[in-house]
Amino acid sequence: MFILISFNFKNKNRNFQTIACKLLQLCAESDTVKAQQMLQSKINDFGETTPIQLAVAGQSLEFVGHNCFQNLIIKKWYKKISPISSRLNVS
């Protein structure tokens, strides 16, 4: 019985991940900026977490690998690197 429940849960997880990726794709095609804002918005029902945090915690590789998601992470990453520390000093 446990194996059946586990399989059922994994199957629902895959289905949810597929739907979430399709929805993110539609949002990104319509307006990339708003789609990326949505990824960063806090969800009250999930303890003020963001879709980014939920996807990473849930190891949703397909969702995390989506171009819209990846482009947002790259933007956030490069904003954290200061221009001074990113320069190389060659003597």
C-alpha cells in the first residue's frame, strides 16, 4: 500500500510540475518582467515563501530549469556582485 501511495504522490508531483512549467511559459511569453515578479512574490498560504523557494525546496528541476526562472536567478546573482569586486587587478 505504501508503494502505491508513494507512486501516486510522485505521479501527481510530475503532473503539477508540468502544469507549473506550462503556466510559467505562458506568463513569460506574455510578459517576462511580470512573470519574474510573480516568481519572487511571497505566498501567504505557504508561510510567506516565494515560488522560487518552494521550487528549490521541492527539488522541482524542470521548473527551476525553465528559462524564465534561470534568467531571474542570473539577474539576482549579478546584482549581488559589486562592480569593484568583480574586476581583476593584474600587476
